[in-house]
Amino acid sequence: MRIRALLGGLLLLAMTLQAWAAADVNGVRLWRAPDNTRLVFDLSAPVQHSIFTLTAPDRLVIDVKGASLKTALDGMPLENTPITGVRSAQYDAQTLRVVIDLSAQVSPKSFSLPPNQQYGHRLVVDLFDQNAPAQRSPAPPATATSSTPNAPVSPTLPASKLPVLPSSKRDIVIAIDAGHGGEDPGAIGPGRIFEKHVVLQISRELQRQINADKGFRAELVRTGDYFIPLRKRTEIARKKGADLFVSIHADAAPRAAAFGASVFALSDRGATSETARWLADSENRSDLIGGAGNVSLGDKDQMLAGVLLDLSMTASLASSLNVGQKVLSNMGNITPLHKRRVEQAGFMVLKSPDIPSILVETGFISNPSEAKKLQTSSHQQALARSIHSGVRQFFHENPPPGTYIAWMRDSGKIASGPREHVVRAGESLAILAQRYQVSLAALRSANNLKGDTIKVGQTLKIPATTLAAQP
């Protein structure tokens, strides 16, 4: 009986080893990002692997246990990458060796990814440039006279300790984040329409329109078809000195009949609807789909890891809701809305404590009718125009100190339009007066209030700030 059990165990082990050894490398894909190159090996089954580098000449060696190559390694777009060639050989009976010839030294990182809706098992190898210059924001236009970081838009954040020069007329910087990219296609619509391509087209059009508006400058977070981890997207926006972060998406829903555009801001108490929860979970899984691997985070991100909202984000969130509502109202003029108010959910890209941030769902790519519209240049231009209009309205009413728009408003060249605020739980008249940089007396007078009592859900008129550029 024991012999039979032993033989059964050995047979099971042999079958397991055979299954492990049956992995095929069915394809190799390559993406180039500004500071790294990503190689993705498509596999028929999970594999064990190891990597190491060699010098004189520079090479990266990838040993894959129990795999056989079923695809050609030539024909990949190697231009503008440190890779000069890729070759392979059978190192021993159980090991496939892939050698990547390099023109410069790189810092490699590798990890495996499980199957998702688009791909099967994958081995991902990232080659980070060692001699890449530090990322810097493009030089400001000639009108800018201060090199200090842009002050946050939110009026309740502490005023910048660095003085704002009266003559400063810098541009307001909008960071535009096209969702997904590279290994992560995002949502996939009828006819295999990839969200990552559609939103990059809309983002480029939005950048073009904003850059044509004097006093504004738009910066793309993702400029091509490559993957950026969610946390790094907000880091890029911060390095570019962004006053506002706008993430562009075209998502899917469990029901193909779902339709309409939405705008999201960060929730301080979790998602505000089942749709918001589903979308937030879907977007936050993007790092797992695209493969962030074991990303080394800075001290600030480690401190914030697992924290939904810090008290310092209160004002930033208020600005996010304000600009989000303006964008949503303008989008409602050119496309149906999924919800007529700004939704709130725990999207990772919205968790920047110092930059007002919104996520725009331009429509449901899972809906055949909306998917068709989202691919047309006319609809993309209209969407970009509506987002641009909402952003412009917000900053004309709330220009950051030291900007050209603030100077225009204080010179009387921009009329201050009416502002409204819907009272939320925990807010007081004093908090709102501080947030919008108006006096309590002015706030009472604008709303015919005899005291400081306000109710949740009450709509208040916000009078114009006396000077937008005052510290």
C-alpha cells in the first residue's frame, strides 16, 4: 500500500514538472516610455525565471525555466531604446536563455503577471535608463517671472511661504492624464476598441485647446502608448507644477446599456454609489493589470499608503468638487450624463494632497453607440472643448496667486461670475468664508443670513473675492 502511495506521489510530481515545463513563449512585445523600456513575454503557463547583467559589452540575460520559444525575436521596434538586439538559445535541457544586447547600462526589474481580460500569463522585464536626466518641467513662457513652485489652487491650504511677486504672470498649469497605456489597455469596447487609445486622443486634443488659451499651459502625463503606475502619475503632475490634475477615461460597466459621461472627485468617506465603487475598484486594479511590480516608493508615499484622506486635503477636495461640477455641467451640453452631480470614489490618481484632481469618464466604451462616437474626431473635440470650458470657468473665478489670470481678474479684465456652494456635513459658515477667501459679513449678506447657522444641502451664493492675487 505504501509503495502504491509512493508511486502515486512520484507520478503526480512528474506530471506537475511536465506541466511546468510545457510553458511556451508565444510572443514578445515592447514599449518605450520616457525613462524606461518594457519587454513583455506572453506565456502559455507560469514560469520561474532569473535575470542578471553582463558588461563589456553590456547585456541582460534572462533565464526561463521549462520554457520553449515559439515566436521570432526580431522585428520589434528597437528605435530610441537601449536595446540593439535580442537573441535566444537553449542554455540546458530545462532552461531557455534570452540575451538582450544593450547600447548602455540599465537597471533591470522583472516580475510575473497573471492572466487578465486581455492577456494570459506574462513575464515583464523593465529596463530603466541609468543616464536619463532628471525629469523637469518645460521652461515657462516669457511672461513668467517667478521660478517658485506653483501655489495650490485651494484657498484653505496654507499660503505659500515664498512671496508672490506682484508682477508675476505665470501660466496656470493643467496636468492631463490619459488613463491606462502600454500593457494595460483599459476597458475594451465592441470591435476591440481600446480605452487607452481613445483617451490619449482626447487628451491630446484637450492639450491643444488649453495651450491656445493665453494664461494656461497643459502638460500630458502620458505622451505615448506605455504604462505608468498610478502613484507616479501624480508625481509627474507635481514635478510639472500642476495647478489641476485631470485624468481622462472612457470606461466600461457590467451592463452594456450603461451610458453617459461622469466626473469623479476623491471621496472622503468611500464611494457614493455602486457604480462609483465598481469603477474605482476597476481603475485601482490598473497597477496589477499593467504591472507596477514592487515599486520603491518615496517617504511621502509610504506615509500616505493606506490612508484615504489627510486633513490637509480638505481644501483640495473642495476645489476638486467645484471644478468637477463646472466640467460636468459643460459636458452635459454635448453628451448625455450618467449622473448630474460629481461622484466621489477612492481613485488612486485623485489622492494628491496638494493638487485639486478630477477624473472624467467621457462615456462608456462598453456601449456600442457611445464607443462609436468616442472614436470620432468631432466628438473628441467637443468633449475636450467642454472640459476646457469648465476648467477655464473655475480658474477665472479662482485664479492662483501670481498667475496671468489672477492679474487679469484683479485688473478688471475678467468678470467674476456667480459662484455657488452646496453645504456638506461638517462645514460651517466660517470654514466656507476661509475656503473662498471672503469675509463672514460678505457671505451673510450675499445669502440674506441673520446668523451663522447653515444646513446640509443648502445652496449658498459665494461673493467675489476682493483680490485674487492677495496673499
